[in-house]
Amino acid sequence: MCKRCEWCLGEEIYIKYHDEEWGVPTFDDRRIFEFIILESAQAGLSWLTILKKRENYRKAFYGFEPSIVANFDEEDISTLMENSGIIRNRKKIEAAIGNAKTFIKIQEEFGSFSNYMWGYVNGKPIINTWESIKEVPATTELSDRMSADLKKRGFKFFGSVICYSHLQALGVINDHITSCFRYNNVFELGYHK
């Protein structure tokens, strides 16, 4: 039996996410936007709750296409508020729309959101050497800095804790514990530039 990070143990959907996605370096803007939507919806909830609703989010947010989400109007918000397959929190839905608009502005400024995000680490993942889940921080100076900049640009529901989770999920930071079978091979399934 292979050793995994303790946080994912239990539900099959969690284990699959850990084994196949979490921590894999990601450079695709659509995928990055997906995680911005999902991570900001997660604020105050468990990631497992969001994973279980992920496919519903994919449908409701048109495959996580930022240009479509940025143009959602009051009618779209009402439709989403009636959708039991997602988190029906008006502020989070409005934040998703606002974040999509800001996401597009960042793409225009930096050439891609990926360039913006990976620019914080000069294109090289931070590889930590945690031996226990207890050592993994909730925030760092990096997540403080990035979330503050995103907030200044207009992002909502994306504080330092959410930002750090985002950076972990997309492989900007490798926070698999050193004994986890994924620690050394998260790059194998990566979305290479």
C-alpha cells in the first residue's frame, strides 16, 4: 500500500484528486480559472464539499470560461442561486463574476494568468520538505503577497489561506509530505509549457 498525505484519506474522490491532480504544475489558464472559482467557493467550507460539486460547477460556469463568466448578469445570478448543485451564496457567485473580469485584465497585462501566477516564483515550483501534515503552513509570505495584490486588483473570497491552497493545488508549491508517493512524481502528469 502506498503512503499518501493524510488529508486525503477517506473518500475515493479525495484520494483520486490527491493522486492525480493536487500539486501537479499547471500552466493552463482555463484550469487555473477553474481553481479560482472552486477555491473561492470553498471559503468557510471543506474542499471535499467542493470536489463533490465540481462537475455541477463546470456546467453552471460554462466549462470555466472566464469570458463567459465575466458577462454573467442578474438573470444568470438568479439561475445560479436556484442551482442546488453549487454553493448558493450570492456573494460568492458575484465574486466569481468579478474575479473573472479581473482574471481577464491580468491576462491582458501579463499575456496569461499563468505568467502572472508563476512570475511570483520565477517559473520554478517551491518544493517543501515537510515530513508531517502538521508542518504544512496555512499561509506564507508568498500567499500573503499574492492575495494582497489580487485583492488590490479586485479579487474577492481569495485571502491568503485560499491563495495558499490555490498555489498548492496548481503545483506552484509542492506540499506533498516527503513520504507520500506523489512527492517526487508530481511533475510526471504536469501541464508543461
